[in-house]
Amino acid sequence: MNKATIYNVALKAGVSLATVSRTLNNPEKVKLETRERVLKVIDELGYKPNAFAKGLASRKSTSVAVIVPDMSRASIAEMVNGITAEARKYQYSLILYVLKDENLEESEMLKEVVASQADGILYMNDEINEEQYTMLNTIQEDYKVPIVLANTLYPYDNKLVTVCIDYFKAGYEITKRLLDKGRKNIFLLTTARKYMVNDLKEAGYIKAMKEAGLETNIVRTSGDISVNTVHFNELFRDSGKKIDGVLAVRDSIAVSFINTMIDRGKKIPKDINVYGFQNTKYASLCRPKLSCVDVPILDIGAKAMKLLKQEMDGETVEQKFNVLHHDIIERGTTK
Amino acid sequence: MNKATIYNVALKAGVSLATVSRTLNNPEKVKLETRERVLKVIDELGYKPNAFAKGLASRKSTSVAVIVPDMSRASIAEMVNGITAEARKYQYSLILYVLKDENLEESEMLKEVVASQADGILYMNDEINEEQYTMLNTIQEDYKVPIVLANTLYPYDNKLVTVCIDYFKAGYEITKRLLDKGRKNIFLLTTARKYMVNDLKEAGYIKAMKEAGLETNIVRTSGDISVNTVHFNELFRDSGKKIDGVLAVRDSIAVSFINTMIDRGKKIPKDINVYGFQNTKYASLCRPKLSCVDVPILDIGAKAMKLLKQEMDGETVEQKFNVLHHDIIERGTTK
DNA sequence: CTGTTAGCGCCTTCAA
DNA sequence: TTGAAGGCGCTAACAG
């Protein structure tokens, strides 16, 4: 059984291929009677229009390119879940690009994306820098292909539509909560690699500490457990620093820190209060359960897809920065 | 700047479009000199062939459809990482389909896949049943599109190429290890939903227990923490059953069980030895660290993509069941 | 080694 | 309301 073409359908239904095309794309322009006849034949033959021919003729692909840094990060995967659910509503298909591969030139990849004829681009990359941002913007303008950034912030410009939460505010808020609980020696555990969103959390933390007239303590480490465990242990060996409060930019870093502290005989939350960021499964599976900022990551994905759809439909989205609401969940590490 | 076409390139390079097409697809058939001239123009114009026109004319898409049940499961995401890395080697692009959506008819989706002109299909779904398997097989035969199952086992047939580990053996092995450690009251924690791979782990467990002349104890629960915690507590309330060994079909279920036991005052590993399955990040982040079967999930993805590529190139893969090697990692929960 | 010429399967005016 | 006809951008014989 080979694929049926529009021609087969037309023949069997006793109409021209133009009519078949119309019943599929502009049903209102076809008389009800013939329309039904055509649809019946389409069903019988299991006909589905060839996506290439359709794309070539209509110059639209009904597909969007999804660009992510690394699928194995829980937040990325969850965002993709949100995107797929929303995309399905519009019958859009997704072409996946993963940036993880080091020897993959991003500019090359973007060329591929354009060549793929995607109608829009969803871009996720919390390490985004000026060069990348500019490149995206150029592509959007040159090729008239709409782009939406999902959970990806470039705060120095606002040409591209962006969906995220207010990371600065979140960082500020949880630092304040630690201060309200009487904590003074509060540390920020962040990544050594430069992530825009983490910089914002850091800025919020710094603001709250400054306002309280307290010294800031920032530890730049890795997301890798074996690496950050060493760093956390060094914290004490070197200076015998006192720590009674911590905010970590990722749940998994918070959990790793908690484990290290417990191994050193510290009591959580009595000796040290800890907040994480994201509310991943790690937060519920660790002991004590992790208090954290709840980032509505699935909604971010869905909202980004929704805005992209609007832009693909030609409605320019005026609101460039779209900030979703976040919660703070209090669990065992801050009781 | 609008997209350059092959015609623009031909004109500027002073050749026919056929020559441009050749320098791209069959460079050896073009004289070095003209080839270089054409390539120069291609570079100047930033020309990339339109994927639709190319696909339509050549009847190949250089893309594969990737079908997954739910992106947010750590093992699925990691497999996708493996697939993308391998696909990139061959310059194949990936079209992503997520089955999670309940009101998405799988047969409809497969029709879409065929219409998308994907050259091959990578299918991941550990809940696969007879109906689905048959449907896939029909599609492979009717449309001549190769299909490879990744970490997806349908043990009752072997028409489709499959990549996975020997889950039966793994289940048998870790049960044996628990027995070797002198454990007698060994429980299997598995999913209530019917997953083929979990059935195999269960069969391995049952075999080992039978051989040892011991009674089997199987708890069917959910992957959801809030649900399984209740189940685990009931285990004791109801019958005061003794438990001294556990194998869980997923790391996250094992971790949830460990937490519940510790909350009830049990000592791990002294009172109860625990093994998980997969070696996800959860295994390293929980305390005590979880012993588990190390499933080479990234390799499974990569190998599946590699075999699919072979099939797409017309080389039929004789070896239908491709079993990758697994390890067992001993950590704190079985010391 | 290179150019000419048909399509690939569909959409979309333009006429009827 | 329907049909005819010309392309969309590219590949792949077939000539030369």
C-alpha cells in the first residue's frame, strides 16, 4: 500500500484536485454535498497530504523549531512537555535541536533551522549571551520568522518576546525570608558558568543582604555532585566560616549541600536553613524535604508556545517580557 | 534579505542549477574548479537548500520521528540526548512526538508521522501492548519506513528491531544479591500500570525467589510519591509484614520507599537492603546513596539511532534484539 | 563534466 | 461552486 495522493482522491471522488485541496483547507468554499463525498474518499484511502508538497506550495510548514541546551535537565524536559501539549492544540509539529554538542556551531544550526522552513522558533538557553541574542534577533528580522524565548532572559534588550518568572524578585524574596527567620550568615550557592537567570537570582540576593547591612557570601560551583561536594567541604576547612542560611540556584545543588552538611554533623534546618529553586522531584525526595521557589516551568513552555502561535498568525505580541507568577514553598529545610 | 534559491546561486556562479545541486549532493561529479566557484557563491549568498523542495524531489527527508511517552521522565530525556547526539553525526533532524496527551489517538499520530515523510521512526514506550506493536509493524511494512524500538520491549514477537538491556536477567541478579546477603523477606516494588520492562524485572525476581524456595511479595503502586508513600505505610499497618530486602523497578520509587522506612524508624541498610533500577541522579542524591542497576540509557538511545540509520540506508539489521550490557552498582543501601 | 527537462504533490489564482 | 494551469525549489535521468 503506497501513500495515496491528492490525485487519487480526486479521481475516486469524481472531482478535480483543486476541490480536494479546498475541502481540506477552505471547506466553506465547497458545497456541502461534494465536501462530504470527498471526505468519505479521503477516509477510505487513508489520505494525508504530503507535508513537503504542502509546505513547498503554501510556504508554511506548520512546524516550529525547539532549541534546548540539554534534554536531561529536569526543567528543560518539563518545559518541552508544556510546549508539546500546547503545540498539539494547533496541530503544529516540533523539530528538536539540542545544543549540548560542543562541536556544534550555533550559527550553523540556526541556518539549518531556517532551511527547515520552520514557521517559528522556541529558544531555551539560560546561558544566552549578547552574541547569541543578536544572532537570534538578526534571524528574526532577516527571515521574518518569529522567535520566543522560554525561561531565557536577556535583560539588556527587549526585542524578542520572552516568557519567564521574575528571578530577581524571587531571589530577593527568599533571602528576605531567611533574614526574617533571624539568619545572618546567608550564603548563595550558584553556578560558576554564567547563566543569566542565576545572575538575576544573585542580584536579588545581594539587594536583600545590602538592605539588611549584611555581608554577601557567594559560592560559585558546579551542578555536578562530585564537584560541588568538594567545594562545600572546603567552605569549612578553609575559614571555619559560619553558615546559618543558604539559597541555591538549583534544587539539585541545594540537595547536594544538605547531604554534605548532614555528613558533617550539622542539623537541618536547626543549624542551617536552605532554599532551592525550581521545585523539581528532588525537592520532594530529599530529607528533610526542600523548601524552594516553585517555578511554573510547564506553564512557561505552554505560554511561550501560545505567544509564538500568535506571532506566527501575524499578530505582533506587544508585551515583550511576559512574567509568570511564582510561589515559595516552605518545607522541612526552613521549618 | 530573502532566502536565496538554487537558481540565484546558479546565475551568479554562471552555471546551471543542476551543477549547483551536484556540488552539494555529488561533489565528485563536478570539476574541482567549478565546484569551488559554486561553493564560494553559496557561501556569499548564505544559501541553504529548501528542505521541502529537496524532500519533495528526492523523496527523502533526512529526518526521523522520535516518539516518546513523557519527556519529564529522567530516563526518557537522557535517551533523547543520546539520540540527538547520534543523529547529528548523520545530519538527521528529529521530529518530536509526545504520547502523554490522553486524547491523542496513537493511530492518528502515526498517520501524521507517515505524512511528515520521516525516513524512519524511533519508538519509545515501555507500556507497549499487542495492539500498538501490531500497528507499528503494519506501518513499517505498508510504508516501508524502518522502525526501531528503544528501551521498549515486546517479548512476544521479534519483527521490529529493538535495543534494550536484559531486564529479566537484571531482576534475577539483584534478587540473587539480596539472597546472598542473607535476606529472606524480599519485596518487589513495581508499578500498577502494566509496563513490559517491569514485567520482565518481576519475572527475574520471581525466578530467583522460587529457586531459593522463598515466598514472593509484590507491591503494585504508583510512581507518584504521594501515592506510593501511603502504600508503603500500609504494608506495615495491615499485616506487620517483615521486610528485609527490596528491589524497586525505578530509582525514584526506591528513594520514596527508603524515606518512608526511615521515617518509621527503620535502619537502612541494616534492617532493609534496597536496590533501585536505572542509576538516575536520584540514586546519588539520596541518603544513604542508592544501590542500583546501572542502565546505559544514553547508549541505548545512541545505538537505536545507529541501527535506524543502517536500516534507512537499506541495510537490513539481522539482529532484532540488541541487548546492551548493564552493571550493578553497590552503594549505601546494601552495604 | 555540464546543461536541459521532467516531474515530486500540493496550493492558488484565474476563468468558467 | 468548480476546474484548469502555473508554479513552489529541488533532484535525477538523459543528452551532449
